[in-house]
Amino acid sequence: MSPAPNRPAKEPKAFSPILLLPNMLTVTAICAGLTAIRAGVHGNYELAVQLIIVAGILDGLDGRLARALGSASKIGAELDSLADFVNFGVATPLTLYFWALQDSGGIGWIAVLVFSICCVFRLARFNVGSKTGGGLGGAYFEGVPSPAGALVVMLPLYVSFAFADRPSIPALLISLHMIVIGLLMISSLPTWSFKTTRIARGNVKFFLVGVAAVGALLVTYAWRTLIVLCLAYIVTVLWAWLNRRRLSRR
């Protein structure tokens, strides 16, 4: 008698709401990104930036939560990638466009298109690398991740909010800034992956105190703190560029 053919395991007919929590966070992040676009259209740029930052925080939580709950799925991964494009590849550049680039002529819209297309290519490359085992792996990403790129590209907005009495930033400079960040996302530059960072047991207390201090600064001096964090991240990117040959061999 021939052996019975292997039958695919039946998918469960019902899920615990807890197992759906990661996808709920992803959907909430999409809602935040779409609402950011609406806020930008109506000129509420601070709210738009805040919503994009919330979307970035949720993006950092949903995948980890899915792995912790053992509820990671292919559809969840695809949903997460689509959410990243909506939040970081669409909402972010459109917020900058509504804020400062509508009267800049074609260069402003070209910068939006370049950044958005670079973001979608960055996400596509990451998805392919995740499925095939490609990419640098380990402690480094290949290129600037889309959430980090979105947070850094909004640096002119942070500066404007923190120093409202200063002269406005030229639209051409903002456009060039967007294009450069977009190109960094699709570059092969090794950039530090915070996901693989490990804290020694003896340093955990200092790390937690540092997190509390940064949180307090964000609540008290949000825009200035974001400027410092962005500049610190740019320093890590410059360091990676200077050491790219050594890091690429790891």
C-alpha cells in the first residue's frame, strides 16, 4: 500500500485576540500614517510628524511582539512592509512637501518622488533578502532602514519647530536633503542594526536610566531632542561610510 500523501496542516478556524495583537498594531500604524497625510493637507504639521513617529514606534513593536507570541505569519510580514511604505515612503515625504515644497517648482515634487521610490526599493530589497538569506545580516543593515530614513529626513521640520524665530530653511536644501537620504536607503552602506544590540547584565541599570533620561527629554524638549538623536544617527552613518570596507566583510 502506498503511503498516504502529505496533507497541508489545517489552519485554525479561530484566533485568540492576543495572537492578532501584532497585526492590530500594524493596522494602527497605517491609520496613523494616513491621518498624518490628512494633518499635513490641513497644515497641522506638528501633529503629522507626531503621528509618523508613533507609526515608527509601532513598527518597531509589531514584529517583536509577533515573534514573542509565536504568531508571526507571511501575511503579517507583507502587511508590515506595506505599512512601512505608507508611513515612511508616502506620508513622510508628503508632509515635507505640504510644509515647504509646494511653491518650490518641480524640484520639490522630484525630491518627493525620488525619496518614495527609494523607500519602496529599499523595502523590496529587504523582503527579498529576508526570504533568501541575502543582505549583510548580523549587526548591520544594507543601507539606511526606511523608518530611520523617515525620521532623519524630517530633520528640517524638527529644526523649524524648535527654532521658530530663525529664518526658514531653503526649499532647495530640503529637497537635496530628501534625495540624499533616499539614495542612502538604497545604498549598500552597512548601517548599525539596533535589533542585534546586546546589553551586558552589569550595564542594564545604566541603560534603563539612559532610556528614562531620553524619554524625559523627549517629553520636555521633544524637537530639540529629536534633532540630537538624528544628528547622532547621522554620525553612525558617517562612521559606517568611513569603515564600509571592513564592515562589509563581516
